[in-house]
Amino acid sequence: MSSNKTAETVDSVENFINSVDNEQKRKDSWDMIALMRKITGAEPKMWGKSLVGFGQYHYKYESGREGDSFITGFSPRKAALTVYIMPGFSDYEKQMAKLGPHKTGKSCLYLRNLNAIDREVLEEIIRDSVAVMRERYECR
């Protein structure tokens, strides 16, 4: 059975964030760390080379594949700050309408400008998604 491509590492979150070229993305990253630390009560950890994750959960699919991942996290990608909302967005229609400019993938929230969105709404979405993950999975 194959292993996960993205696993927790011992790399420095601080070094990673400080290496981000774009000054605004660096600032946004520090803001996200403060927000996610407050919500999860967990310290940020590097997952792979470019993901900052908070907390950890273990999953097991019906196929037998299993692994560990972070409960929530983000990555300061070139095109946008990517926030990981692990349960997806199907239950967040009202919040998404109030959030401000964004795009979504299956569990990725793409934000080009953190200053253009409603941060209280972002906090609500992240807080709720963390609660959902903690209900569904054994989390650390």
C-alpha cells in the first residue's frame, strides 16, 4: 500500500514562512498561524515542504487505506493563500456568501487577499470545520 505524499515533518515553520518571497503573503501567513493556533490550541507543524498544519487526525477508508493528516492548515501559494477546510464546503453556503472574494476546491479555500475578506466569517468557517473534524475522527 502506498504512503501519503504529505506527512508531518520536523522542518521549521518559522523558516518556511520567512522564506516566502511576497511580503503580504508572509504577513497573511503569520495572521493565519495566530488564528489557527487560537482555534485549535495546537502549534503549527510543517507537512511536506509547503503546508502548515494544525492538529492531527487519523483516517481509514473503506478500501483499507489509512493515514494521518492535519485538522486544518494553510499554504502561502504563489497564486493565493490556500486554507484547508477538511470537511469541504457543503455546510458553509451562508458563510461563503459573506466571506468576500474567494474560490474553492474540494477542501481548499483560495484567498488572493486576506484584507479583502471578512475575517470573522473566515474564523467561523475554520472553527466549525475543526469542530466537525474532532467529532468525526480521533484527533490529537
